[in-house]
Amino acid sequence: MALIIIGVIVFLIGRLVITRSIESNIRRFASPLRIIGVILILIGILASCIIQIEAGEIGVKKLFGKVQNDVLTSGLHFINPLLVVEKMDVKTQNYTMSGVHDEGQKASDDAIRALTADGLEVVIDLTVLYRVLPTDAPRIVREIGLNYTDKIVRPLTRTKIRDNTVYYEAVSLYSSKRDEFQARIFKSIETDFKNRGLVLEQLLVRNITLPQMVKTAIEQKITAEQDAQKMQFVLQKEKQEAERKRVEAQGISDYQRIINESLTDRQLQYEQIKAMKDLAASGNAKMIIMGRGNTPVILDAKQ
């Protein structure tokens, strides 16, 4: 379009030179100026008639502000030079709302703060994966405009998060109910996105931050559970040790019982004779006096 305007200006200058200039040395530039103007106009018209749509994009056509329903797909197209084509990205896009600075689309803290069923405030980091439905692109341009991220994706997601958080307690939202919460908000946002010409592909709850007092209570509970498990381990170990000692004592008792039952007077006398024989063979014992009793008297002859 810029070339067409420049060409028209150059052509008009050439016409003015012919009509108003009386000097021949100036008038001789009129024809080249008109030719250059016509060439620029033709190049501008040709350039305006050709448009390239990149892969993953579509083109929405507007004529004098009116949006046309048919769209241009990726590739090279010849169009009316008066058309204005708005290019839209139909690939998967993501919008992140995070409390970490410079991590999401906003440079500042952009996490979602919501109240739970027990009246506590939780901070949620979230990423939305979505894309534009190509057939609804003209309607998006007509009703919303190209800034649909800030007008639809961001406010709608934040509102639905807050609306659904009130059904869960803070601790359950952090632990056991997290997947259920994510599925619930996905379902509610998906419908609204579809009505606006957007497709919600995935909703990622990246982090849920609890109030400090709740985090402290959870940590104390976890510590208590760990101590209880440790005590159970100690008690189990002591029971095993007691069982081992009982088995050992039972073995000793059984051994003594077997010995007492198997020993007889003759065996005891035999063992006594063997002991005296060994004692008599010792170099320290020189005299053994056998009395009438059962116990012999052994004298040391060296003393």
C-alpha cells in the first residue's frame, strides 16, 4: 500500500510539472516522473495482491473494516489489494501465571490467590495450554480482537480458579484432592473457551503454596508420623529380641532337662573315677586316700 501511495504522489508531481512549468529543462522530467509513478503503483498493487501465510498461522480478511468469514490457510495467496489481512497464530500457545518474577507473561508476581473452604488463602501457579480454532478465527477478530489472551484467557482462568477453590480445604487441595481440583477447573474452563472460539488443551497446576501456619502444622504432623513409625520399628525390634531370648532360655531349659534325665549313678561314678585318674596322673598330686565316703582325699606330697 505504501508503494501505491508513493507512486500516486510521483505521478501527480509529474502531471503538475507538465501543466505548470514553462521551462523546457524542467518539463523534460515530467514523463520520467509519470513513468516511475506508474511503475511504483503497479508494483504496489502487485505486492498488495500477494500475501504469504506462514505455517501454523491463518489469515483473517477485512475489507473496509468488515470481517469476512473465509480464512487464508498457510501458503501463498493472491487477494484483493484493498483487503487487510490479520494473521493469527493457531499453534499451541501457553499462558503462565506464576509468583516467580519474570517466569510468566507478567514480569511481576502474577500468581492466583484464592480462598479455600476453610477460609485460608492459597497461592496457585498455573499454566494454560490453548490454541485458536481456525474456523472461529473471524468471529474472534470480530467480537474480541487480536488481544484475546488478555481479554479472555487470563481473566476467565483466574475467575474459574477462584470459583472452584472454595469447594476444597487447603490441606486436601495441597495433597489428596489436587488432581480432582485440576480436572474440575479444566472442565469448567474448557466450555467457556469453546464458546469463545478457543480450544483448551491442558491445564497445569504447577504449584500450590499454603499459608505458613498450615505448612508448619503439616510439617509437625509429618514429623509425628515419622516418630511413630520409628517407635513401631523399635518396639518390633524389642519384641524380636525378647522372642530370641525366650527361645534361647527354652533351649537351655530343654538341655538341662535332657541332661538330668540321662545321667545315672553309675555314669556319675564312672565320670568321678576318670577325674581321679587324671588327677592322680598329674605331677602335682602324689597321694590319693580313698575313704568310705564318696569323696576321696588327695594329699600333696610336696607340702
